[in-house]
Amino acid sequence: MDAKDILGLPKISLPIPQEKKSRPQKDSQRKPDGISREVYALTGGVAPLMPSIDVNQLKKRQQPENEKITWEWLSFTNSARKDDLKLYHWVRVVNGTPPSGDYSFAKYNKSVDVIKYTDEEYEKHLTDDSWTKEETDQLFDLCERFDLRFVVVADRFPSSRSVEELKNRYYSVSRAILIARAPSPADVSGHPLVKEPYNISQEIDRKRALSMVLSQTKQQERKDAEILSEAKKIMESRMAAKAAQDAELAVTSNTSPEGMEKTTAPVETASPSNVQATSGVAPLMSMADNAASAAASLRMLRVYLRTYALDQMVQAASSSAGLRTIKRVEQFLQELKVNLKPKVPTKAVCAEHLELRKEILTLLNLQKLLQNKEEGSSYREGSYTETPDTPKDRSFIPDSVSFGAISTERVGKRDQKRKGPGREAPSSPAQSNKRPRKLKATDS
Amino acid sequence: MPQNSSKNHSSNQQLDVTGPTPKSPRTKMVRSSDDNEKKNLVKKLKDIEISVPIVYGNIAFWLGKKASEYQSHKWTVYVRGATNEDLSVVVKRVVFQLHSSFNNPMRVVESPPFELSESGWGEFEIAITLHFHSDVSEKPLHLYHHLKLYPEDDSGSLSVKKPVVVESYDEVVFAEPSEGLFARVQNHPAVIVPRLPAGFSLPPVPAEDADKRKRIDPKDNPLTQWFTNFSEADELLKLAAARQQVQAQIARVRRQLSLIDGQHQQQLKPPSEL
């Protein structure tokens, strides 16, 4: 109703005679008692025709009328108290008799049963070099008072001892007493104290690790997450390489220790992966092993050899290339009289080497692209898709097309080395070839 | 096993080297721990790496007349700084794992010079493990070197005077070194240390007296005369020349591509225009 007012729409009344009857009713209801009009409007303005809750579903109050209920202000005692303090509260009295039973909250007064030892027991089983009897007694007294809240106990302990030391003393004493009092060792062997004794050094380490994780900065968190994801990726690629390689080139990888350590000492996770890098592995590293992740994995290792780093980067760079392309790159390098693995791998030399390899890859790709474009222009067919960026070797290129485009003697050499079906006309320096072919195309 | 004096590259029983042995040995990485301690000295310097150039290999002398069936050569396997500097600044000890036919095949060298001499007749792979000081790295580094006794050429010209020398150059890279380590080694000749970006201040570290530091005197070690001098200049020149060639070719191919593209455009136009 009001919305239509706001919108300025005319109030269209439904031409139902019932509406007219109910409207005067509504009008009278519009002035409810006690609540403002807007609040009443929240309920829908009119009381619902159907009740939202079925009254029959509600539980009937189980109060037969024969009983007389009164409420009285009575005193009570609390069994959890040591004194006899009597307090007062309202009590529901049925037929004149007050309720019986203990104070209902007394059952929550639980306490830890701290072991009490006698002096002889102390002399026999519990003496320790670093703890006097007095200190031990004080410890146990505090433990009982504060319900084994060791942090509080440590705070109140007269001499300064760490929480772990207190815990260690308490648990070892309790354990010794337990074993001493047990009729036979088998009886108590199931007791948790006996089965898993308190390990103080482990606890100290655990807490230290926990505090380190807690105090990690955002950056370190991110770094850890990044390292773990790199580790996972490397693990997976190692698995793939392992599955595909011969037994001769065994690739080892450490996987499970890392996963298990994560649960105990999250900060001290060791970075993974033993790696044996051989240049033949490159084609099997088909997973996305790009330069950034290779660099990250190197940084993760902290200590590595330059030659290893170079191998990783080379693999990363040629991860998208097929085995044949990689062989061609290496041939190219040999023709340029460059060592496949640099003899003096300093930082500068390795960087140059990597760049050279990348440039050779680029050159080879461009040459392929050129070749395809030439085919396209000479045949003028759409069947040769001109997507030359696929680095995979395109073995379906018919060998009858000569390598006319690329005019170096090297090409001739390379063609001869190729193990494809024989080629009739080995290429000759191209420019002259190109023109006649082009003319042919346009002529036809 | 009777020995042929000329070409006997077969190594002892199980250690047959199958396939081509690469010039620079395989490297095996070991787990290194990711230490996140916050103490200042241990704080890691990000994006900075320290590298220590090393050379490792062996020198083998034929014993000539004194050679017996089982002791034909006297050889020394070693790890040294590339310019004969003292490696003990980062290296705590070196473990050489020899063939199992040797007594105590695991030999530990605790102090420089990190070398091991032995006599024998066979060539095999030696696993060299570098253990570093605790502030450098928790985990050791493994290298592999194939012991070479016989010269490459088959002429069989074994000479007592001239040894067979096979050395490999490599650099040990420490990524993100701790501040303490950096301060400690920044002035040591064995270590290549980059310039710190401006604004970095290192904690004060007691400066080592240059005189106190042990210097390897060439006179002490008679093998020094046989060491190869590895220079990166030659390799850099070749690489630069190669890169230039490749870049020129790339430019040429690109030009051809653009030519073709241009022609393509022209060929495609006639049907629509005319």
C-alpha cells in the first residue's frame, strides 16, 4: 500500500465485493493499540488468515490441575562448599513439599585428583638431582590448588622454573608413583601416563616451532606457501620423469618425509628433491617448468652448483620444445663452435649460454614459420594452417618442398643430416629460388 | 686382472660407466633446510648470492718401472679454489668416496688442501662430498668425478714425468646467504661476493687478520704446476660471437617473413578489388 504511494501509482482496488467488506475492517485495524502503525505494517498489516504455527503442534504444559504450585523463598545448602553457608533462593513448591536433592549445580564441582605421596615413597622412588623434596611438595600443592593449570603454577612457583620443567617433574613423579603402587606392571601399562610419558625436549621444540609459525610475517607465509607449491610441482615432475626413464638413469626424490614433517614441525620443513640433472631428461619434463619456477626451486635449495643451475634453466627454457628441436639446438651450438656445457661456468658465461640457447630456439621457430608461410603462398591452400608457433616438430611437412627460404650453407648440411625420406633436390642458396617459385604461384 | 698398457678404460667390476660420460660431472642436490630463525646474524639476504668458484679433478702419474700389476699409477683427487685460494673459509671438510676395493673407501679430509692421494690401476667414479660450516649450509653438496689415469690418445705414450690431468670447473652458489656469513667472507679472495645495494648495513664481524689467514703457497704443493688456469674470457668471447651470428640470422628471417606477409596481402587483395 505504502509502496504504491511512494511510487505514485494509483491504488487499484480489486473489484471483489469481499474486499469492500474487509476494507472497513482493515481500516479499524489500522489503528492498533499499543504499537505504531509502521511496526504493525511490518507484520503485514493484517493478521495472517492462516496461523503460521499449528497450535496443536505445541507441547501442552504438563500440569495436571490437581497439583498446587507455589513459589517460596527458601534456604539451601551446597554440597560443593566446605562450610555450612546457607543461602536463599526461589523454590518451586509442589503441594506444600519442597524439592529434595542436592543443589543442582553441585555436580559441576569437579577437581583433578593430584597424587599424594608419602615421605617414604618420596625417598624410595622420587628423588631427583635437580628437584628438592620441598620444591616437589610445593609443586604438587600448587597443582592441586590450581587444577593443573601449569601456567598459573609457573607464575606462582617460588623459584623460577619453566612450564616444561614443572610439567616434566609432575608427570614423571606421578608416573613413578603409579608404577610403584601398582600391584603389577601390567595393570598400569594401559594408563596414558605410563604409555606415553612426557617428553620435555619434544615439547620445547614443539612450542618453539609453534611460536615461530605464529610470528611469521605475511611475507614469510607467502614464501612458505610458494616453496611448498614449488616442491609439490617438482615432486610431480620428478615422478613423471622417473616413470618415463630407464632404470639406468635413476631419479630419486624425497617425498614422504616432507609430508610427515609438516605435521610436527611446520617451520622446519626441509625443501625436497634430490635431483640428478642430465640433459636427456628435458623432453620428459613436459610439465610446466618455466624459468620462474626453476629459479624459485634453485633459491629453495640454498646451496647448489652453477652447472646444475644452468641445466635447470636450460630445461625450463626448452620445456616447450620437442626432442628433435632440442637436438637441432645442440647441433646449432656445435656448428657455432660453442660447448654444449660451458667449460668455465661462471655466472656471466652461464647467463650468456642460456641467452644463446633461447635465441637459437627463437631462430628455429622463425625459420619454421617462414617455411610454412612459403608453403602457404606457393600452394595457396587453406589446408596448411598457418599457425607456425607450434614448437612441435611438424613431420607431415612434405619433403618435396625444398628449404628455399633460408640461404645459408648450413641449411644444406642440416638437411642432409635429417633422417627423413630422401630429398631429391638439396637446397641451394635461396633468393634465386624464391623468385621463380613466387612467379610460378602468381602465374598459375 | 691382467692389464693392457695401452687402452684400458674399463673400470673395476661393478662400476662400468655406461654411455657417454659428460664432460662436467652430474651433480646431485641434497635437501637443504629452510631455516627461519630471526636472529640478526642468521637473517637471510634476499636476492643475493655468494659463489665460490672451485676446481675439482685428479692428477695421475704413471709409475713407470716401479709400476706393478695392481699399482700402476699414483693419483691425487682434489678440490681446490679456482685460483688456488683456501676453501676452508666455507668448506669444513671433504669426503671422498672411493671404489669399494680400496681399504676404508670413505676418506675424510678435514683441512686444506682438500686432496687425497692413492695408488692403483683402475678408473672409477669418485663421489666427492663437500661439507660446509654450519653458518654456510646445513646440508652437504655432492660432486662426481671420473678418475682418469690414462691419456685420451691411444698412442699409449705413458710418461713418468708428465701426468694425466683432468679438472672440472664449477661454482658453488649460496643463494640468500645469512648476514653473518656475508660479513665473514666478504673480503676473502676465494669467494665472489656481489656488491650490496645501498642502504644495507651488516652487523660488525671481527675482521680476520689477513696475515693469519692461511695462504696456500705454491711451493708447498708440488701439484700446483699442473693446475689448469680456467679463464672465462675465452668462452665469453665465443658466446658473444655466436649470439651475434644468431641474432643476425634472426633479423634476416624476420625480414623475409615480413616480405612474405606483404606479398600475401597483395595476393589476397586482387579478388576483392580489381
